[in-house]
Amino acid sequence: MRTRMILLAAVALAAVAATAACGHSAASQADHKPAAAAAAAAKPAGIQVEQSSLGPILTDQNGRTLYAFTPDKNGASTCTGDCIATWPALVSQQAVAAGTGTDKALLAQTTRVEGTAQATYGDWPLYYYAGDQGPGDVDGQGVDGVWFVIGADGKLIKTNA
């Protein structure tokens, strides 16, 4: 009996140590994940128009710049593989919400080859740029002459910052 209690205590201490080594307590993970998941499920992605160094441009609801890829035609996404690793698609399980300054009639979705729903604005599937560090960054503008921010009218803005 005593050996069993010592063994159980050792296992419990090892579990606590392993959790602490990850930088999170089991309790904080349990409390945080359901709330974050519920918030994400309840709130669809959104787009809006925000002022930038390029003028008014399309962003997500958090102010992150959205881009278009000129090889995409008729609303179909052609960015896959290595491309999508650098240029993540704006995907959402729910319809994307039209926010401040946007034209709801220009907002739609396309189905990507892997089956996810990607937001489109005008004829342009929407992407982020992995090189942008935060809201307001436009570091993807003009990359390789094929990536551009989008204006409220759904047209590409091809000027440099």
C-alpha cells in the first residue's frame, strides 16, 4: 500500500513538472481552450476597410492586411503548396462578415482544392502575408509583381508604400 502511494505521488509530481515545463498549468489550459474555441466559433471572420500607407485597403476584423494574387481568375484560388505557406488564405467555417467601408455585394466565398471555404472580394480570393508582423503592415505589397492589396471597390492597388 505504501509503495503504491509513493508511486502515485511520483506520477502526479511528474505530471505537474511536465505541465510546468510547457509554461502552462493544466487548469489554465482547461479554462482557456473552451472559452477561446467558443469565441472563435461564435464570431465569424470579418473584413473591413482601414487606412494604410497605401490609402484605404481591405483588412480582416483585426486590421491585418488582405492581399490578392493576380494569377487567380474568376474567383478561384490558385495559391497552393509552398505558396499557401507564405500567403495563408482567409478561410472561415461561417460566411465572412462585411464590415466598415466594404461592399457586401462584393463579398463571397470560393471552395479551395482541399475543401475549405476561402473569402473572396470582387473576383479576388483573399490572403494574408506571413511577412506582415501585425495590423497595418503592408510588406506583401507588390511582391513578385503579383501580390497586391485590395481597395474598397474590389480593385487592386498597385502603388508602393
